[in-house]
Amino acid sequence: MTGRIFLLGDDIDTDQLAPGQYMRGGIEAIMAHCLEAVRPDFASSVRPGDILVAGRNFGLGSSREQAAEALKRLGIAAVIARSFAGIFYRNAINLGLPVLTAPSLDGVQDGDMAELDLDAATLSLPERGLTLQLDPLPGNLRALIADGGLVAHLKKRFARETGGS
Amino acid sequence: MPQTLAQKIIARAAGRETVRPGEVVTARVDLAMIHDSGGPRRVEPILRELGVGLFDPAKVVLISDHFVPGDTEEGARILALTRDWAREKGVAFHDGEGICHVVLPERGHLRPGMFVVGGDSHSPTGGAFGAYMFGIGATEMAGVLATGEIWIRVPETILIEWTGTLSPGVMAKDIMLALCGRLGMDGGRYQAVEYTGSAIAALDMQERMTLSNMAAELGAQTGLIAPDEVTAAHVTAAGGDPGDWQGLRSDPDATLVEHHRFDAATLAPQVAAPHSPANAMPVTEAPETAIDIAYIGACTGAKYTDLKAAADILRERKLAPGVTLAVAPASRRDQDRAAAEGIMGVFEGAGARILPTACGICAGYGADRLAPGTTCLSSTARNFRGRMGDPSARVWLASPMTVAASAIAGRIADPREFLGQAA
Ligand code: SF4
């Protein structure tokens, strides 16, 4: 998949992703204000297939999974970061949003066009002649994402269990 | 193979003799806790989609706290939906009785050695009882409610040892702010933190809960404290059965990924500057900061022990002119006990506003939110921009004692200046 890079810093927290004051509203309200504290243009300019690249501890904060859901619904293809906060990481996988860590993200610039290969765990930046190696996801988590997240995965499982009886 | 406390609990839940850090295992949960915000309104549509019911209603506890008292239209609607779901499913339901992390152990639901998930990021609080408890999101919770199972990557253990004794005026909250400053908000690396040492053993259960609660701010999956006589007595008093807890401790030769040692005797009260708990510093080094609002609230900072500590500073004193002190007790029972002991009277006498026992301003979901430009000193766990109100509000964090002292002084103040001397 190919998309444009949005480059963010360290410690992007769940209040920046899903601002508390819009939590009473539905996911559309949260999407409209996603990341506005750090990137006021984000919600209006993001296109399906775009990729977030961030620093350390992406998604720290609360367990609200709207933080991951808003990104997925806005069409973000994957979040690549130096490290993730654990709950956000789990939520993203369970919603089918690919989240990958990388030992180094040096050279990536905001606005770059990039191609992500989940199976090979690489991020290529053709304009810069750069291919970054990402940390591959464990097999069982890749399966969850491939099924489209936990709900789809469980549906398959329950169908198999009832079908097999 | 020697095992850490975390490994022992996970191995048992996964039906294994032992487990190795790094392996991904499937474990059965002993208990699932959900609240009004991440609970029924978000899990029920998923359960419907899956076409299944609860794996075991007796192992599910529902607590309303985030939208209590329902002072917005949306909040009231969510509470109504929560109540209907509780009735329909027949799960244990604590409605408006306090904040989930405090109500759960208070009602004897938690026991040492349990493997527990909670639909809230401060679920590590249960670690104070020697239970492996951690927070998950609503989709994952729906999966747990449907199957009773969850995947978990067996964590490494980071041992955090506090020797010596805390000085008067210094609380568990100060330990945690100091740790956030020292280790950073990803210092826990989503592994298991285990607290140990004489300073920890000397703490009562509610102070220990503050340590485990803020393991979330360290970025750990949970924050364990091996059960001891204090734990067992507390669980028994709450109507629970502590069971066979003696073996629930890390083996002496178990592998630790990190071992940090600190001396409690040299710790000063701490404050954390906006907008991160990691911006911690001794209160003596804080810049002169006038405050508009002092907030004693949250599962982190408004339990009975917190209320008592704050009242000890406030007794027979008055708030500084122009300062609002808002107190939102963490549970109804803690509030009743505090009232019976004259503690609530101290707050009222000082001119405080008493808010409902609920998440209140900490969650920022209700009508009560910080106004633009306000400076707040808060006993809560996190001070991210915009969480408690307008993004231009500035929230500092401190212990309940430091919040009380600052409410009297009108600026961030050292609680030790108010100790042991009558007003
Ligand atoms: S009081 Fe605050 S930290 Fe505790 S559960 Fe409620 S919102 Fe979360």
C-alpha cells in the first residue's frame, strides 16, 4: 500500500488522538478533532492509505480505543513508531489497524510518499531511495489483523465451532 | 525454573506449570471489570454482532463512575443504558457507589493471585492486592466477555525497591511522581512492575493502591505488590477470601529485567508541571505558581487515606482568597467513613465544594470542567493537555497533602510547612 507520511513526535497521547471533550459525541466528532492539538490540518487533509510515523510511546494515556478507531476510520493504513504504549497497541491490533515498531526511522520526512509492505515489514521511500526495515509482527497478531481485527476473528471462530458440531 | 510473581499468576491462568517472558499465551480470566464509559454501550453492540452472551455473568463486575451523576443529556442516557444492561445480564453492579478501581476491592471482588482484566487504563490498581490486573479496550473486553480468554505476552519484571521510611508529609503519590520523573512515562515498557521494600511494606492498602494505580503512568502493564498480612486482613475485612497467598511472591532467584533501588527517607513531596506526570520535581524546586483550583479527586487521590491526609493539613485553616477547593471522594463508603470521623467536616469548614463520588473533573466527561486559562493543582494521576477541561488550562499534579497545603497558601506549597502546628 502507498500513502503519504504524517510525521509526529514522541508521546502522542490518547487525549490528542481522541480529545476528552468530544468523547460524549460519536466517533465522527472524535475523528474531526483527531490530533488537532499537534496537527490542526490532520483530519481535513488525511487521505485513505496515509501512514503515521511517530517517535516513542505512541498512544500513551487512557484505554479509550476511539484513539485507534479514529485513525482507522480516517483511513490511516498503519502507524509506525519507535515504541507504542501497550493498551493502544493492543487496541489497534484488535481493531485491525497495523502498528509496527522500527529500530530507526531516520530519514523519514513529513509529506513523503511511502510504500508499506506488511509481509516483508518494510517501508520504502522511493523519492529518497530509502527502504526501512520494520520489526515484523508476531504471526498470531498478523492473523488477527489479516482477519480484520478481533471481532471478525472471533466471528470466524464461532462460525467454525458451530459449523463443526 | 524460578518464576516472578507475574509469571506465577499468568502460568496458573494459562493452565501451565511455568511460563517464559516473551511468549504469547492464552489465559482464562478470573474476573472482568467494566464501567459505564467503556462498558455496556461499547461491548453490547459487539456481543450482538458475535451473537453470544457473557462467558460467565458471575465473573463480571460493572461499576458506573465516569458519567455519574449524569449531569449532561448524553451522560444520563449512557447511565440509563448501563443500568438496563446490568439488569438484563444479571452481573454484579455498583451504581454511583464510587470509582471502579476503589469499589472493586472495597466490595471484596479482588483476591491475591487472581488474573483480572479491567476496561480502564488504571486497572493496574488491582496489582496492590497481588492480582495480575491490567487495562484493555472495549473491543478486547467484548472478546473477553464472549470467551473468558485473552492473549497476553508474558512480561518481564521490573523490580522497584523503596527502602527506609517515608518522612511525614510524603505520600505514595510522591513516590509515583518521582518515579514518573526518573523513569519516564514509558519506563515500564508495558512490562510488569513489582514494588517491594520496607517503605512499601509499611503502607496501608489504599496507599499501595496509589502505587499500583500509577503503574499506568509508568507505561507498565500492571504494578504488583506481593500480598502480605496487611493485604490478607484488608481482603478479609472487605468480605473476600485471601486464600492461599503465602506462595504468591517472586522467587528469590527469578530473572528481573531491571532492579531500581530508592531511599524513601530522602524523598521530598513532589509536583509535576503541565502537561505530563513525568515533569516531576521536588515541591521545593517548583517555580512560584499561583493556583485557581485545588482538586482532591480520583481513584488515585481521593480514597479515605487521601482524604484523611488532606484534612490533617486543612484542619482549622481556611482556603486562600480566590482559591476553589473541590473534593470528589473516590467512593461512597470512603466518604461515609470520612464523614463519621469528621474529615468531611474539615473540608466543609474550610469552604470546599464537595462533588459527587465519581470520576468527575478527572475524566472531564461531565458538566464540571476546567475553564480556559485556569491553573489547577490536582491529586489525580494525569495532567495531559485538555483532559480535565479547556486545552489552555494548566494542571499540576501532587499528593492530596500538597494540594491541601497549596489551597491554604494560594500557590503551590510544601505540606511540611503545615505539619504538626495548629493554625
Ligand atoms: S478517577 Fe480518573 S483516573 Fe480514576 S478511573 Fe476515573 S477517570 Fe480514570
